[in-house]
Amino acid sequence: MIRVDAFLLAVAVCSALGVVAAQHQSRKLFSELEREQTRAHGLDVEWGQLQLEQSTWAAHARVEKIAGERLRMRPPARGQMISIGGPVVAAPPVVKR
């Protein structure tokens, strides 16, 4: 009878230690999950800011302004433009100078 009691006591102690270890692991993983969720939220915020910044930098008016001011680019004259992929339009005659 004492052997059975000792065996049951050992099983109960092992079971209790297993529960404690599982709870510790669970808390540790939950803490890590919260940390990663916080990081993911921060990355989402940064992604939104980068998209906004990209749309600002790539705005047509801004690109056109910089092209004119810094690079001194101007729109081509009316006779210098050729449309590709649209309706068939006769190209302007090439004038050699």
C-alpha cells in the first residue's frame, strides 16, 4: 500500500511540475506574441508613412517642377511628339537642316 501511495505521490508531483512548466512556457510564448504584434503594428504604421512619402515624391507636378528647375527640361514642341500605341496617326515629316 505504501508503494502505491508513493507512486501516486510521485505521479502527482511530476504532473504538477509539468503543469508549472507548461504555464511558464505558455506565458513566455504569449509575451513573445504580444511583442511581435506590437512590432507588426509599428511596421504597418511605417509602411503607411512610406507609401504616403512615395506618393508625395512621385507626384506629377513635383516631378515636372524639378525637371524644369533643376534639369532645365521643357515639354517638346508640338511637331516633335509622336504617339505610339494609340490610333494610327501619320508621323510629321522629318525636316533635315
